[in-house]
Amino acid sequence: MPHKNTIRKYFPGGYYHIYNRGVEKRIIFNDKQDYFNFLSILESYMTPKKLIGEEILIRNTPYWRSKLDKDEVEIISYCLMPNHYHFILKQNTKDGITKFMRRISASYVGYFNKKYERVGTLFQGKFKTALIENDTYLLHLSRYIHLNPLEILEDRPLDEYGYSSYPEYLNRRTTKWIHPQVVLNFFKKSTSENIPIFKKINSYQSFVEKYIPKVKTLSEDLILE
């Protein structure tokens, strides 16, 4: 029986947790250039008129310059870790997420394999998917994703991590293809008053940073298998 988070059941307007890690738990981001290249690939597809980092992107990968239709997917949040990644994506068209993930994966694997003189797969099978079924889960998942770097930051502030969307959520960096307002709108007083988890919470930063991480993940659905 397939793992429940590998079953593809997408619909327009749905929000999804997308994640994967390196095959055999290997490192997929070895240095700053690797992170930059992955983010450049994201930007090249989300803003196809402006190709970022073109001098180091691999031009002969199957999906190079293969544009997505406008607004097929929206990136709500993300975090890149040395051996895995997380996204919250909103799908706006029938095949938006599938097309998006195929393109960025093929482009990055082409870059990675050429740089490190290797062949073969880089990621652990197909990316995993979980439908975000309610607002509470969306909020907890956003927090969980942005807390991922704690394990490597040690005592440094969480907002110093440059490879997640957390700075966009704190208004310390602006990226047009990241859409934090989907989550941040819940922190408006008129919206949050009727949601129990917002008791004594007055900002997204407080919501994230005052949370005491648990030994286990927030849900069995979030475990990278």
C-alpha cells in the first residue's frame, strides 16, 4: 500500500504540504551556492520574465525556461534544510503542483549532478504531499516549517536563517513570489479573536518563537519517511 502522503489528490484552491529529502538521507545543499541555485530556480519559474542566476543554472535540463502558466501555484512558505525541504503551496489549477515540482526538481538535479560530477537520482523518490484540511493545521504547519532551522542555528536567532520564508513573515525581506499574508491575515485582531490558539498571542513572531518545540513532530503526517 502506498504511503498516504504519496497519493496525488489535488484540486484547485487547495493548500498542500510538500516535502522531500535526499536519497539515503544524503545532503542536498552542500554550500551557499546550492541554496542560492535552488532559490534562483524557484524565482525563475515564479517570475519567468526575469531569470535569476542564469550564469549557473543548467540550461539543458528538461524544464529549463519551461514556463508555468501565470499563477498556477502560490508559495505560501518554505524552508530549505541541508538534507530536506518543505513547502506550503496553494494550487490554483488542476496540475499546477505536479508541473511546478517536476520543473524545479529536474532543474536542480541537473545543476547538482553537473556540479558534483554525479549521475542518478538526488531525492528520495517522489515528493510527499499532505492536504491541509483546516486553518488550524495551516497555522501549526507554517510554524513547524519555520522552526526547522533551530536544530542547526544553536543559539542564533531564528530570523538569521536565510533559506526559509520566515524573514518575509516578519517583514524583514520582501519577495514578490512568497505569499505570507495567507497566514498573517489570521493575526489581525478581527480574525484572531475567535480562534482559541491565539490566546495571549499578538504577532506571528510570538506565535512561532514562544512555542516550545516538542520531542516529536506536530503530527505523524510531517515525519519524513
